Amino acid sequence: RKVLERIAKVLIEKETIEKEEFEKLIKKKTRIKKLKK
């Protein structure tokens, strides 16, 4: 959910998001989940 909120915030500010930026936002959360396991 936090990832979606972060993505929504960026989209509200910029209206568009580049693929690289989107992937960067997703990877941050994925990396955190892997560290917790």
C-alpha cells in the first residue's frame, strides 16, 4: 500500500512518470520486503 501511495504522490506532482522512476519506486519496497524475511 505504501508503494502505491508513493507512486500516486509522484503522479499527482508530475502527472506522468517515467518507466525508470516507476521501477525505482517499486524496487525500494521489494528490497525492504526481502530484507525482512
